[in-house]
Amino acid sequence: MKKQFLIPMLAVVFSTAMAFTTADTEANPSEDFIFKNGSWHAIPEMSCVNQDQSCLVRVLPDGTNYPIYDSQSFSDPKIGSGKVVGEVTLD
């Protein structure tokens, strides 16, 4: 009788635990993203000093600075020193 109760209970416990251990599959280690003119643009991976401000990139030819994100999500900003770490040209 205990086996009939224990196995389904363990299945519920393990499935609940696994729901919290899923990996974030959106982040791509070879590219970063900026949000410009209402859409996301992929840029090459930028090296930022890990501090407490946004990591910025300058977009040419207009010279405007944009914050860098690790994925296409505003909740995933790349942390840096608040200084421009590079320049990119968008296609």
C-alpha cells in the first residue's frame, strides 16, 4: 500500500522541482543585442567590465549610444561600467 502512494507522490515532487531548473535558452554567447527604432538588432559579442551600470555600444554612422542586452529581452541587460565599449554598423 505504501508503494502505491509513494511513487506518484515522488513523481509530483520531482516534476515540480524540475520546473524550476530549466535553462535559459535565449542567451547566445556569440552575440549581443540592442533595441533601436522599435526592433531588436543582433551585434557581435561585446566585452564589458562587470560593474553596476549599463554596457553601451555606439551605432555608426549616427553615433548614438545604445545599451547592450544579452538576449532579446529588456530584463537581460549586459552590466558594465556605463562607458561605450565599441562601435558597430547595422545592416
